[in-house]
Amino acid sequence: MGAGRFLPLIAFAFLAALCGVLFPLTDAAMTGAPLVPPGWPHLLGTSPLGQDNLIRALRAAPASIGIGLVAGGGTVLVALVYGYAVASAPGWAGRVMLRISDLMLALPDMVLMMLIASYARPGPAGLALILIAFSWPSDIRPVAAMVRRERARDSFYLAQSFGAGAGYLLRRHALPPMLPVLAAMAVMNSRRAVMHAAGLAFLGLANPAIPSWGSMLAEALTQLQHPGILWLVAPPALFLTGFVLVLGRIGLAAERDRSAPETTETAPC
């Protein structure tokens, strides 16, 4: 019951993140002189092109945050479906599927992401898909282990013996006990995804027409010898750090909220 009150907020956040990925904002207009120090009306200074740094960071936020949330949630979703298939498949088939995921883990994922991004120059949606494609194998083994644990329960066996389908078994029997761990995995994947996306943009491997915190950091490097490097680096660095910290706090709060009803129910025993 406690965690249920977060579902509308989670749904709204995911919808907003999806909109930020699918419909990213354009860069800020050139409204001031180049490299103006922080002050009024440019609270965090201006860029070499006279763009307000605060407005640029805010306009880059929907796409940057959206990539992290969509990639984190998508990675867990793919891992859940694949891990459930691994745990439900016959012995030899499950082992083959695990070896496939192990083979993907052995690949240099960051190098492959850089190669694909350098060729495609993807926008936020493309970056999210690339991150999902190379992130899900690391979650397969823990997800498969949790599914096997739930499949060993009597309630799961009875529902299966009465003809329940795979979708019903996953939704009603396997998924609810796994939600706290899956939420923690989604948080970790989102934090990693937003940093990877910023890194690719920092290297110039994303669509340059779409503002991002990584591309802002890359542009700041061109002014290393100028005092303005301080107010060029500060906005994207602060936004990145703040997003990672807030996401971590939300994950911890959701984890405590999910575990609280269980401890209160078992305490009288």
C-alpha cells in the first residue's frame, strides 16, 4: 500500500522522460555577449556564443534525464523478460541463453557504443536504444536467479498447474516480490546510462543540434585558458551530479517503503 502512492508519480516521471527523449528541446538563443561572468540577468554566465548557461542546462535537462530514465527502465524490462525466459526454459535451452548473455558481457560495450554512435550520430531516442542494447546482459543472472526462486514457491506451482499462462505468472506471482530489487537495478542502470550518454556527447558522438550536459562540458574545454571555464563547467557538472544524487535518494526511499510493510507484518510473530 505504501509503495502504491508512488505509482502515479513514477508513471508521470517516465512519461515526461519519454517526451524528453522523443521531443528534445533546441539550444538556447544567443541573447548576450560572449563569456559574460555570472550576474544579472545571466545568473550562471554565458557561453562563447552568448547563450545563457542556466537556460542551456535547463533546456538540456529533459533529454539528458530522459535518456537515463528510459534506458534504465528499458534495460530492466529487457532483462526481466529475458531472465524469465531463461528460468522457464528447459535446462539446455536456459544454459544456451545464459551463454549468449555471457558472450555479450565479454564484448567491449563502451567501444561498440562509441563506434555505433560515431556512425549514426543518434539523438536522445537513439542513445537510449544503444544503451539498452548493451546494458541488459549484466542483469540477466540476478533476474534469472530471482525468477527461479519465485518459481519454486507453492503458489507459483499451483497457479501453473491450473493453467495460468506465462504472462499471468510473471505479473501476479514472480514480479511483485522482485519489485524492490528491480527498482534498485533500474536506479543503478539510470545513473550509469546518464553518465554514459554524457560521455558520448562529450566526445562529440551525439547529435550536435540537441543540447546535452555532455556537449556543454565538451564546449567548455575550448576555453581552458579563459577564466570563463569556471562558469562554463559548473552548470552541466552540477546538474549531472544533482541528478545522480537525487536518483540515488529516490531509490533508497522506494526500497525502504517497499520493505516497511513486510517488517511490520512479521514483527508480531
